[in-house]
Amino acid sequence: MTDQGRSHPRDFVASLEKGLRVLLCFERKHSKLNLSEVARLTGYTPATARRLLMTLQELDYLHSDGKRFWVAPRTLLLARPYLMSRPAPQLAQPVLDKLADRTRQSASLGLLLDQEVLIIARSTGRRTLSTGLGIGSRLPAFCSAIGRAVLSTLPRADVVRYLEATPLDAYTPKTVRDVAAAVEQVEHCRTHGWAECDEELELGVRSIAIPVSSFPDKTMAAVSLSVRAERMTMNAFRQTHLDAIREARDELKATVSFE
């Protein structure tokens, strides 16, 4: 997670970056962390990590039991300005609600953020998934359907460079971890118009995603739908719900813009 060797503007405040980077360590896989884990994830020394953790705890952004730390409710205030001031999440929500109602599955809209996709809007269908995915959740771009769909908006050479610089961690035994194979998954979306993830991110969950492109500011986004694997095969998933995802994509392109 470190940015060592990266140049910054003259007025860049490194201590602020470090504090924010510590907060970003906490996610679904790392909901509670101790000092050594934070130091490892950030690349900071234990002494630096400790000062940052203690400062965030003092400001009530983190809670601690003396050994481990976890995020406090105050962190929600950091997301509120974006959700309240940017129209995209609010405009996208009715579209996702309609898609979830029509398919009875869970729908999401995400944007590319570094090596992950950030979920900015989500609607849970009647058949809920076990995953705790929600607004603000982050998914690895290389092995999620929504990430592959977003990456397909980039030139192939950029996709190759992107994936070569990305840690291809195993989330399940089915996760594609070979760069060439990961590139071909993205190219499948470029050729056919949709991306797939068949239990690579979470066992028992299948997803299909379609890029939402042509935004004036070139923001890369995608809409996805997820189902439980035991409810339908991937082929049945395509036949049953692909048209509905396409219609949601078209509506998002017509109504949502990103600034």
C-alpha cells in the first residue's frame, strides 16, 4: 500500500496521507487489526504506525481494546460529503433498485479506484447474498466482474501494465492469478460486452458486469449483478439476466454523470 518513490506536489502533507492510509487498511478482510498488521499493510515502521493509530483513536475514528483497533462510527462522516454533494449515487440508486426488483438479485455500481473498484451505489435483491458488500466497499479489480468490466474501457497495453503491477491474491481456489489469463478475462468483456466472475471472489457467488462508459470526464464505471451459484449456472445467469443489466447500463448512461 505504500507509495515510496512517488513524487508529490510541494504543498503535499505527508502526515495526512499516512493517517488516511491507515484508515484504508480496515476493510471486510481486515476489520480488526493490531499494530504489527497495520505496519505491514502500510509499510510504515511500528513506531509511525503506533502514533497514527493513537491519533486516530484520540480523534474517535478508531476504537481499541488495547491490542486491536477497528473503525469507529465517526468514519462515516468522511464519506458523507461525497454522498451528499455528488449526484451519481443518488441518481443511480433508482436504476439499481429497478434492476434488483426485476431480477430479485443484488445490483451494484462501482468506480475504479487505484487497484480496486469502489462501490458507490447498491441495491440488494429479495434473494440476498451472504457477502457484506455495501456502499463504500472495495473489490479487487483483477478478479471481480465489475473490475474486469471497468478495466475493459482501457487500452489492452494499459490493462497489461495495470495487472502486472497488481498483487493477484487468491480469494478462493478459483481465483485467476495468472496475468495472461486475467488479461483475457478483461478482453472477453471488450469483445462480448460483459465480464464474468464465477466464484473467484467468493465461493457460491456468480457475477456479471457491464461497463458504463462515454462519460464526459472519462470516469470508468460499471454496473454488476450477483447471484448465488446454487440458484443458477453461469449460462442460465446470462440467458436470464443479461438483457436486464444492459437496460440498466443504458439508463445509467442516460441519467448519471460523474464529476
